[in-house]
Amino acid sequence: HVAVIGHSLGGLLALMLADAHPGDAGKLLIVDTLPFYGLVFSPNATVEMLKPQAQAMHDGLIAMPVEQFAASQPSFSARLVASPDGQKAVTAGSIASDRTVFAKAMQEDLGTDLRPHLAGIKTAATVLYPYTAAQGTQSDVAALYTNSYAGMPNVHFTRIDDSRHFIMFDQPAAFHQAVLSFLGLPRR
């Protein structure tokens, strides 16, 4: 069995893999992924409720002139990663990406709610999630993740402090240790 590691949309894809093909993944490391991204906006969010917002976001990203998109990315990246080098890498990656694919992926992410499937996902999973005081209390942030995965057996949570969404840039040593631990390799 393979170990699958996915960050953000990649984490959602890892969950989808474990749901659709239960025997293919031996274990999952889900890095800052909710089974429904819409929960960031409201604990009562639904796919249907967010459909207009997802469409508007998609259409806005597609319509934005190249220069405006490039100019907007540093501030967007700063919300996702604290590390200056990480911000530069995320900004460069988003500018270099295919914007049509980027916009469609964001729309599909907001349009996917895997919570009804979680009880059937038996694959062992570890969810790494970031925490900064700007997000609220540690217990509120922990509740967001644990409640989001309610009903999923074999899921464990690991909080990484002083990190935003891109844990691998903000806390590379902690991220590295979490990956080694997940893979069952000795700590370095």
C-alpha cells in the first residue's frame, strides 16, 4: 500500500482517492485540507449556498488582465504563507500556472463536499493543520478541523503552530518531522 500526501486541493484529491478506491492508499497525510472548503466561510455553508460565490470567483479570475492578476498575487500569497521566501515561491507559482486550470480548480474545490463520504473512508489519515493566534483560539481552530472530519474513522490531527496554509514554507522543520513520522521513518 502506498502512502499518499496531499496539501490543500491535493488533500481533497487524496480523500477522493481513498473514497473511490479504498485499497489503493495505505495511509493519507492530509495537509491543511477540509473535506469541504466552504466551512472556512461558514459552519453552515453548503455547496449550493456557495455556488454563486464560486462562479463569481472563477469568472473574476478568468476576466482579470494578466498585469492585474500578477499584481494581486503577492497579497494573496501573504495570506497563505508567512515566510517571505515562501510568499515569493507561492506568488511565482500562481503567476506561472495556467489561470484557467487554477480558476476551475478553485471552483471545483468550493463545489465539493466530501463530508457525506467520510464515514466510508477507512484509510488511516493524519491531518496536519496550521495555527496562528490570528485564526482565533487553539480550541476553535482544532474544532473546525475535528468537526469537519466527524464520522471519519482512523483520522488523527496534528497542529503545527506559527504557520499559515503553506506549512512546508512556514515551519519546514516541523513539516519535515511530521512527514518522517507519517512514513514511519526515524526522526532526524
